[in-house]
Amino acid sequence: MPGRNGSGKVPSMLKVAIRTILALPLLAILIVGASTGVRAENRFITLASTTSTVASGLYDRILPIFTKHSGIAVHVVAVGTGQALRLSRNGDADALLVHHPPSEEAFVAAGFGIDRRAVMYNQFLIVGPAADPAGAGAADSASETLRRIATTGAPFISRADSSGTHKKELDLWRRAEVDPKPGSGTWYMETGSGMGATLRMAVAMKGYTLTDRGTWLSYRHRGGLRAIFDRTDTGLRNQYSVILVNPARHPHVKAALARSFMDWLTAPAGQAAIAAVTVGGETLFIPNAKQAK
């Protein structure tokens, strides 16, 4: 019969061909499945962000909502603002969320970032030991508070990490016309660490420090620390903004996915999620995406 040899068996070459043809649909399914899996695994962005947004617990509350809505995971690299800007300049993040407007403006002006948007704000405050040995609680301004601390030589704990909080602290010292550097290692202590570690050192040394309200409200081990200067003051406003790392400079940046996150964060859904994060009935961050940067 045609197609058979004298033994009545299908030739071995034909068997191979048949097996190959039959295997093609399965092979195609495997290839599609594998490529789909790769695409799913790549649906994440890297966000360089401040330690305060992590230490306050904000991301624990809002990021699962975004991921459920979009299918996009957000991998947060929690560092100070200065380090977040450096990472982003090198293309090691897709977007950044930081809180030092002058540095952000310089970052965008230099072409490293685009599409800067206001997201939320809170306040900075100065905290210290309940006994207040510097008498700083009686001051009527942040500048006077710092002058009293410096004059008495009471311990002040600085983050000293180029974070947004550290930059604000240095600005407040300049306004107070006090240079704390000569006191370094005696009364002016520099941690080079995040807000949580700095607060822990302030507890251990019964010292003062500058902190953001979000971290302060979430910090559960105050060890006798209390708010020393805590007033609604535009000079202590702590504005956070989100910026897309410029894909023209770093083509590997996941611009579309990062923009999806930025759109959600500044839209009513994201703003409502931020406003819903409270500790003891107090809001950690006040959303202000529609206001001017």
C-alpha cells in the first residue's frame, strides 16, 4: 500500500514528521504561556521613595489597592530624597516620590525627570524629651526652638543623610542663624540614617529631632518623646511630589506603567486612598494633587 513498506509499518521518517506536526499546537501553547508569564512578571515598576512614606505605613495601605486595580506591582526602594534622586539620575528607578521641591525642580530642569506632580503634604515638627531641658517648648517659632536647643547644648539628633527632612532641618538652622556643625559629636549628633532610626536615637539620648508628622504619628516607641514645636506653619509644610524618570534619557524606564501609577495616585481614587490612612483618628498625609506644585 502507498505510504507503507513491505512490512506494513509506517516508515520511521514519517513517524517523526507526524510526531512533529502533532506536537506543534502544544509547543505553540507553551511558547505563548511562557511569553505571557514573562509579561506578567514584568508588570511592576520600581519607585524610589522617601523613608517617611514607608515608615509611616502609607504604602502598606495604598499600594495593594493600586495593584488590585491595575495588576501593576510597585517595588519601593526606601531611601532619603537625596539618594532617591541619585538613583533616578542613574536610571535605577522608573519614578520617584520625594519631598524637597528645590531638589525636584533642579532634577527636572536638568532633564532627568518629567511630569512632576504634587501628590500630598503634611507638616514637619520638632520633638524632644518630655522634660524639655532646653525650654524649647516655650519658643514661638521653629527658629527660636532651635536656638534654645543650641544655646543649652541639649542633644539634637540629625538624620544627616541628604533626605528631604535633613535638607529642611539645615534650612531651619540657617533661618535660625545657627551653625550646628561645631557641636558635631558633642550635642549635635548625626545618624546618617532614616527617620525611624533617628527617632530611636533621640529616645536613647533624650534628645530633640525634626520629623515628619506621618512618621511621628506612626511611631509607637516614643520613649518619653513629645511634640515640642508643632504648629501649622507654611515654613514647616512638607510637600511630596511624584516624578517620572525621563525615558528619553533612560529608554528602559517603564514609562507607561509608571504613568499608570502616577495617574492613579493623583486621581480621585488614589487621593481618597491617601486621605483614608489615619493613626488614632489623625490623617498622615493631606492629598493635594489638584493644587499647584
